Amino acid sequence: YQSVHITNLNVPKTYVLDRDAYDATPAASSNQHSEDEPAWYGQSQDVTSTTTTSTSTDSSSPMTLSVSPGELEATATSTTFTTEHPSDNEARVNGSGGLSVEAAGASDASHRPLIMDCQYEIKARECGFVLKWYFNKKLIYQWIPSRTPVGMNQFKNELQTNYSMSDSINYKYRALVIRNPKLNHSGEYMCSVQTYDSFDRRVARFQIVVPEKMLLLHYENDGENDNMLLIKCSVFMIYPEPNLLLIVSGNLFLVSTRTLVTADRNRMYNKTVYGKIDKHLLISPTSISCVLSVPDSGYIRKRETIYYDPTPLTKWSRLRMDERGRFQLLSGDGAGQ
């Protein structure tokens, strides 16, 4: 084989920052909002005085798409639609089967280092070995075994260059160690190894996630059509912009009829999706869910509620047969007459 080649690039797909630690940073605390007063939930105006982006899309009619019910078995399910915060001390499995790193539950979680390991094999007595790490195709770290590792460019003061992964001289400082992961560390990382005779490299995507403060799910009668049910799902203060998917009866994906997105100066996103469905298509009671997912990561949240049809029973629907085979008309409270 080649005189040097990479056997494994161990870059976590997702790193979830601790919410409390992030809120305590100066950049975040300068734009705080009371989480007990989500007065702007479901409204279309800007949600903060520092809003920089706002988008809205509409479609003329609701649509549903039938899919297999097992598609979301791996999601974390919550059976309440009240306000709830992300739980601490969680280990999540990302979409490709790898672990998502979460700095949660520790007082110094915001300073927990992120370790990316580049594992390789090199033939004995090879000459000219150099290991390099790139971020979005820009060189940020270089190590030659006979010299001290060096951080470069925007990562010059962000790396822990004395972190040792092995006692072997050709493997000791192969890892990229970021002391304090931040939002702008999301992107493409590449490890390259080379000697005078050969060269190899591998690339991996990495995503920082700031978990949401709230995820809310709500339904009500549509103000324009009494036969339609309006479903709203909102997420508050999350990074990056997530996808929100409305699901009815466990396997009907509801195409949103309207989407509102806002972002503040710290790139924290608030998003609401609206969906409509004909009540006649629903069998009461039925489940209504909202699934939140962050693109290019394994971060998933789910909120669920139950829809009950409030329509009063008609006279014919209140007919019941007694033990003797005779029809009996039930009263409104279910008692026989």
C-alpha cells in the first residue's frame, strides 16, 4: 500500500452547545428575551428589535403525503405540547450512526474541548512526513514530527496544540483540538498526510448546534374555513435554522401553507410553520406531531399532541343497541333516555 494512508477520520457530525453556557456569553446575553413571555408566538411581525432577516411563503391549498410509518422511529418523542427545554446529559446518535457530541450538564461545558482525530498508518523509516488540517479548504494546523505543532489563520489562538494522542513520535500530535467550540466553527474539515513518496486526505462535515429554548405545537379552527384545522409549530432561539415537519396520524406529512423565519444579530433563529388539513380526513382522536431537525446533523426533537373532534354528536350517531336488541337514544352526556 502507500507509504502513508489515512485509515479513519474521526470528526463528530454534531456538537451541541450547552444552552445555559451559551446564554451566559456576552454576545448572547446582549440579546436576551424572557422565555416566559413568548407573546410573539404565531404572529407575523418581527420578534426582536435586532431582526435582520424575515421570509414568508404561501401556497394556495393544503396537501398531504402518505409515507411509511416507521420513518421516524429513531426520533426522541415527547408526549406533551407544553413549554419544555432540551434535557441535559444526553448522548445522541446521528443519522449516519455516529455519536453527536453534546457539552451539557457540566458547569464548565462551554470550555469542553472538541477533539477531531486523524488516524493513519505510515511505513517505518519514511521521510518527509507532514500532517495538516484544513477548515473550509484553508490551512489551520500543521505538524511535522521534529517540530512543534502550529495553529494558523483564524484558528491560531483557538487550538490546543500540545494535546497528545499517542506516545509514538509519528502519531503524537495528529489530533485537531479546538479549546472552545463556537458557532463559526461549523463547516468542512480535512486532514491530509504526506511523505516524500505518497499523499492521502479525507474530508468530513461538522455542525455546531445551539439547542432551542422552546418548541411549541398548537392547533385551532381555521378562521377562513370552519371545515379546516390550522396547525402551528414554532421553535425559538436555535442555531442553525432548522427544518420543521408537521405530521398527522403518524404517517401523513403535511405540507406547510406558510412559513415565517426570523434571525437576530447573533444568528439565533425563530421559525413557525403553518399547515391546514380538512377535519373530515381526521379520525378523532388522532395524533399531531412536529419534528424539528437540523440539516447536516443528527439533532432531532419531536413535539406531539392529540386532536379531539369537538363537534357535538348528531341524533343518529347517539343511537345505541341495548342488550335486548332494541335501539336506544343516548343523551348528550352518554346516558340512555
